[in-house]
Amino acid sequence: MIIDYHIHTDLCGHAEGEMEEYVRSAVAKKMDEIGFSDHFPLFHVVAPDLSMSFDDLPAYINKVRELWNSYKKKIRIKLGIEVEYTAEIEKQTRELLKGYSFDYIIGSTHFIGKWVFDHPDHKDEWEKRDVYRVYEEYFDQLCRMVSSGLFDIVGHADLVKKFGYKPKQKLTALYEKLAGLVKKQDMCVEINTSGLRRPVKEIYPAEELLKICFEKGIPVTLGSDAHAPGDVARDFDKALALIRRVGYRKIAVFSARKRRLVRL
């Protein structure tokens, strides 16, 4: 079974194509199941090019349901969401999410303070910072995100490597701490292929982190982080080769926030 649980829409301000085009792309690629997981509205910053607005959210939900009904004989379509986490907005995020019924919620973080560390317009900031310290701050926030208990899936777990900046120090201790918390919270880790389309040219997460997850019995799911219809399931051959090499034979699927494992 092959799924893609990380698909965006043009509502987020930085993706292209109609939602139905993504579905058609998935059907053409003979996918078993997909999930839309566009960016939940940001409310701690004003950034219309980073997420949908709260006014857009009902239309997003209704469109996913409409597509599910139209294509249910060809493919299963799930309603997901990608939610930004920072400690400062955790309480508000918790309250807001109570008002919606998603099949799964991807937790991710793109901010270190006010710095959007993975945005091309802010890439120069990397040259002003100690790379290992950035990784420490990023993984600390990721650990807080996991500990919040708000999410089902850890999205692109080492997104911080996107532009290819890597510290000389080993990252094993940071990986072990994160994986330990993911296991404690009974969460799932996303295998995200979009890193192969970025300067780092690697899948998220790194194989070392994925091996630690496997050893701890942490389940995984698949996501392309598609921002264009052609990106659906892109490079999944490489993702499947990676997870099989590590030892996985099953992936996680979700319905109404309930997880089950299915064979690849």
C-alpha cells in the first residue's frame, strides 16, 4: 500500500494548482490513499504567503470532503492539516484545534524565534549563527512540540538541514532525545521526500535518526510535501528503499485521529 499524507494546496500562498489536480495526479500514479495537509492558519505572525487564513479553512475542509465523495471509487482521501508549533502559542493552538475533526494532524516547526529558518528570503541569517546551536534550538522546540501531545505525526523531523548547513558535531544525542519523546507520546514520524528537492538533497529524516526510530518501535508514514500536482508521491521509490533498508515493512495510516499499520 502506498500513501501520500503531505499534500498542500494553493490556499497556503506558496503552492500551485487546483486541489482536484493533486487528486488526479495521485490516481494516475495508482496511489491507494492520499491526505491533504495544508498549513493551518498562522496567528502569531502576519504571513499570507505561509499559510491559509481562518476564512479559508472551511472552504479547505469542504473541498476535501467534496473530493472524497467524487473520487471514493478510485482513491481514499483523508483530511489532514499541518500545524505550526511554537511554545508561545501552544495554549491557543490547543484550543483552536478542538473545533475541528481531522483524520490526522502533522506537527512541524519552521520558526526559531522570529526567524523562518527554512525560508529562502532568510537564508543569509545562517551565516550569522553557530550551526550546532541552531540545531540545538530547533530540536529543543521539536521536543516541546512532541511533548505537547497535540499531534499525530512529526513532520519533516530534521527540516533544519534544508539548506545544507550541518554542524561538525554528532547529532546522535539530539536524535535520541527526540525519538524517546516520540515513543513516549506514541506518535508517528513522517518520511518526507521534499528534502531531495532542496539544497540538502536528502530525505527527512536522516537515516541515523530513522534507525533510532526503528529501534524504538516508532511507526512511520509517507509524505511528499507536494506544493504542485506533479510532486505527489515524488521520489517515493527512494523513500521506500530507505525505510525498507532500515527495517520497516509497514506504514501508518489514519482515520479520525486513529492509527493503524498496513503493509507496504
